[in-house]
Amino acid sequence: MFEVSEATVLAGVLWTALGLYGLSTGWWLVEATLFARRWEDDGERRWGAEDVQVRILTVDAREVVQGTIDAVPEAVDDVHVVAERPMEVEGATVHVVPESFDCEATNKGRAVEWARRTVPCDREYVLYLDEDTLMTRFDGLPDADVVQFTELPLFTGPRLAYLCEVFRVGYQFEQRGFHRLTYPLYAWGGGIAVRRRVEEAVTWDARTITEDTNFVWRAARDGGLSYRLVDGRFRNQAPPSLRSMFRQRRRWMSGSITDGGLLPVRYRPLYFTRVVVWALSPLVPLLAACAYLLPRPIPGLGPFTAATAALLGVLFVHMALGARTYEKHPLAACAYLLLTPLAVSLHAVGALWGTLRPVEEFEVTEKVTLDEIEEVHPELEEGEIEAHDGRGSLFEELAD
């Protein structure tokens, strides 16, 4: 009878894990290089501020919302707040979602669907913002069904959570290749403009906890979707604690798993490989290290080690791109690079949690006011927050 040694089994596990990791990493490289080639935010804007209605979504964070309203360019004169509870703000019309309203959508999606049905709109686009999204460098919209703005989270206090956001911003460079995909792999609802007639046709009335990505996937499935990415770097807030970040990532992962059935069959192996790799990414170097601790060497480990090193190197590329986007001082950027393994591990905690115990309810991430951000960044003068590059957040003495 054929006997399989423990070393052979372990080698099989290692190579399988490496294969999944390699597929995910290879696809990211294709998106960030080949698909993104000739991508550029060329400044062409067919639609101006007069063609846009802004809707800011919140539960009842009045002070946070007021800061978001104040950051909307004056040229955008149609601004609405969709809230769960009454509030008074300046510069926008407030609409309160009635408790009696019922639809298939839940949580944030329910509020967006109510607004779609109720809030009057005669503009070409509806631009959705989260309660903490500060519009920057807005100069109109290109002609597409969905226009996604990039994000640049502000440091709000917890340094490790902010570190993970810098890493995530670097990973999201792959968005530059999404316009070549029939199904963009994810969307950020904190800064997304939707053509009004497309919104009416697709609606937000679907049970999901990741309504932004769900909407984009259903729009693509129901008849094709034109998509453009604008490198506006809207400022939002990094999670206020590691626990909040873990819960946020858990929700993202849970939504990805639940809504994955919307993707066509050809997309699913790739997408779910990405999901698994995100949750288990810290295990690849751990498995490699364990292999070396065995009393007897595993045949063929040399090529495995080389391939692992190459794939892990891409994680440092993510962090380098994030540091470059934030315009970090070179010395601070080096410090961030050294902390890449920690960022990868923390970034994966919530994803693993969502894989093992998916959540079905939406939990709002706590936000802070602009005054509180200014307390964290005393060097900022009034009006400078949207231009802040985050250099006061981690290793401040190096950045200075």
C-alpha cells in the first residue's frame, strides 16, 4: 500500500496555500499594472457641480455631519442629509427615515432606498457620502454610470489602526484597473456617484450589509455598467480603535461572502481566493517558518521558500504605495515598511473573524468631530484638514 509521509502531507499543504496566495497576488499585479496601464484621471469632466445632488448618510452624528457639509464645495448647491433621527444642520436639507418604512434592504441600505424613493432629485447624478467624508479636489464628474472616488483616511488617534489604513490605501491601487472589469471587485459607498436613471433601474432594495458593492454588482449583472475611478482622495476617518477596525473588516468580509453569489461563475474562484487569502495571509510565512523547525527537511522546500519570499515582497509594495500616497517623509516611510508584517496581521483579524463567524447586522463605526481631529493635529490651521497628509500620526519625530 502506498504510504504518504508527514513531510509529503505538509509539503502539499504548503504548496496549496502558496498556490492560493500566488493566484490572488498575481491578479493584483495584473490589475495594478497591465489593466491600469494607460489609466489616468485625465481631468475630463462632462458633468459639473450643477449636475450633482449630494446625499450624506448618518444615524444622528450632527457635529460630524456638519463638518462634512462644510467641506462640500459651494458650487454644489443641492445637499441633503439622510438621517435616522432628527437633527439641525446648516447648509443642507435634513430628511429623517421613518420607523414605519419597510423594504427588503436593511440598515444603511434601507436608508438609501428610502431616500431614492422619497428625496426629490432632478440632477444627473447622486453623490453619496458617509457622515465623515470630506470632499477634496472635486471638479465635476466624468461620463459613467458609476464614478468611484478614492479615499485617504485621516489619522484619528489609534496608531495601529491608522497603520492598517495606510496599507489598505496601497492595496487599493488595484482600483485603477477596475474599469476593465465587467464587475468591479468592490466599491466604497463613502464617496460614490451614481447616475440617477441607473439608480432607479437597479434600486438599493436588497438585503445586504455591504450595499455599495452589492449595488455595483447588481448593476453590472442587470445590463452592463460603465465605471470610472477619480483620484479625488476624499478624506474620511480611520477607525477610532482596533476593535472598531476588526468589526469593520468583519462586516466587509461577511458581505463579500454573502453577496458572492451575484458574481458570474468565472469570477467566483478568483474572488473567493482573494477572500481566503485576506483572512489567512499571515499564515503563509508562519507555515514556511514551521517547515524549517521540523527535525527532517522537506524535499523541494527551496523553490517554495523563494516563491514565498517573492509573494511576501508584494505586501511591502502595498505599504510603499500607501506611504507614497500619504506623501510620507522617506524616514517615516521606512518605518512603515518595517511594520508591514504587523499591519498585514492586524488587517486580517477582522477578515478571519468574518469568515468564521459572519455577521448579518450593520454596526456603524464611531466617528469623531473635526474639532477632535484638530486636537490630535494641533499643527493644522482652520481649513487645512482636507490637505493634511497624515505625517503627524506615526513616528512623528521622523516625519518632522
